[in-house]
Amino acid sequence: MKFIVSSSALSGHLQAISRVINSKNALPILDCFLFDLQDGTLSVTASDSETTMVTMLEVNESDSDGRLAIPAKTLLDALREIPEQPLAFDIQEGTLEITVQYQNGKYSLMGQNADEFPQSAQLGTNVVRVEMDADVLLGGINRTVFSTADDELRPVMNGIYFDITTEDITMVATDGHKLVRCKTLSAKGSERAAFILPKKPAGLMKNLLPKEQGKVLIEFDDRNAVFTLEQYRMVCRLIEGRYPNYNSVIPQNNPYRVTVERALLVGALRRVSIFSSQASSLIKLKLQENQMVISAQDIDFSTSAEETLSCQYSGNPMSIGFNSTFLIDILNNIVASEVVIELADPSRAGVIVPVEQEENEDLLMLLMPMML
């Protein structure tokens, strides 16, 4: 089997799907890319047995169809050093010896039998289909993935929950301390449905989607989901289980509202949090008439810091404690220039929303307080 392909096109596609491959695999064949050449189209597959990514690219010329597995790390590292030029692959089907010829030299390496490569999961009969714009899906994943948990006891928290209705799609993530709810009105389903996308496939989509335009087709059943993009396809195992009722934990009546410039607040938090206790990262927000005092102290090392920001606030004076790392994370994942922090009392969660929502979007973030 022989074919010629552009080095930069092949390298770009391989790098995009190589993030699926684990550093340690139970099956040695999963350290390889599966190459499948059919009618002048090369499809390359990478898998970790739970998540599989496939990409397609056209070859310049080929003499026959065929399949084989090629060691991923060797091929990636070798292609990374070659500038844009045609690469000629020559594969001996009996011995699986591969020769890659380029302008001034050649590589020789051994392939493996493609039949050992595991097949990707197939969807069952009760498939739900949803279409979303690539930039809408990317926005939802970007805003939620940082809030997923790493909790072996509650695996449903380790992914992004897609709550699909006939009017909108809501993406939710929570780790028990912080919660993000990102509702988009520019995509909807034909029926009520839901699934939990694990963190790793969500991160893979986050890397692929910036290069995509147009629609992403999402198909899923009880166990697996398939994401079909223009040049890539991802099949992944879903997290099974019942997601907690996220709406019930969002406090509804919050009489105290603080409006503050987001960038100024992030800067102040970063400076003051240096002096917070390393064990708790506790910072205190003290609110009074149009003023917010941010303070932190570390009793063990006798250090403290305090900074005052102007804000819009007209309620009773109150103080509330938050984990500074979580609060900075939340503010960094909101794009608006100003945010509103809605509070009820120091023991109830703070709700953080942008002053101006993005078009067709309803974004809400929530952070549990800490004892002062």
C-alpha cells in the first residue's frame, strides 16, 4: 500500500486527536494510531478504549486501500520536525514495515496489525439527536469545565451535565463548592433529554472546536455519545447516574446586590489572596455603602492584607468569606466587564452573574461561602 500526503496536514490532524491517548494503556495497541485508507481518503483513529477520536483527510495519491496501526509517539515526534512537503508512505502488507520518504531522507518503522485495534462503541436504538453551533458549544464547555469535580465517590459530578429541552439547552457543572449554569437559547432539542459528558472528552472538544465552523451534531443514547464535526468525530462513554437537582441549590431571593468591575476585583483578589492562609485560601469581603473591603490574613505567619474597592451597594453592612482561588476562577470565566454578586446572608451561597449577558445566553455562577 502506497500513498502521498501533506506533512503539515497530517501532523495537524494527528496532534489534534493524539490528546486522547493515555500515557499508560492496558492494551499496547492503544499506543498506536489506526490508519484506514479507503478511496483516497485517510481516516486516522486514536482511542483510550472509553473515548475514540477519528479524523479524515484527503491524500494526494494512493495505489490501494488498506489498514494498519502505527506507533503514535514515534510518528508524531518524527513529523513535528519536518517542514511542509509531501510525504510518501510505503507499507509492506506482509511484514507491516513502513517507509516514509521526504525531501532529503526517509524514516523506517514497524506497524502493527489493525485487527487488534478495538472497535468504537455503537449507539443503540433510542438515539437522541441535537445540533449546536460550534461556537455555542465551545462557549458552554469553556464556562463550565473548570467547575467539574474529581470525586471518586460521586462520579456524576465529574462531568458537564447537558439538560436538553424543547426551548433551550443548559450546561451545568459543579464540584459541591462552586456551580456554573450556562443556558443557551440558540440551540434546543426535539424532546426532553439529558446526558453527562465526562471531563476528558469535554477537554478534547474544547481543543478541537476553535478550529471548527458551522454545526456540531450530537447523538447519544444511555451509554455513549457521538460528536460529529466537520473534520473530526468523537465517540465517548457517558457518565451513568442521576445528576443532582441543580436548580434547587440556587438561592432565589437575594436582597443584597453588589455591582463591581470584574477586572478590578480579580486584580485585588490576586494581590490580597497572597496573604491568605495556604490551608483555606480564605478571603473576607466586607460590604458597606458603595464600598467593598477585601482582606485576608494568615495567623501562622503573622501576615495580612487589605484593599478597598468602590462598588455599587446600598444594603446593610455585611461580611462574607469565600475561597479566593474559587472566586478568581469564577470571575475569570465570565467575559463581561461588570458583574453582580447577589447575597442573602453570610451562610448562604453567593450568586455571581454578568451585568450584561451574552446574546441568547443566560449565565449564572454560584459559590458556597466559608465560615469567618
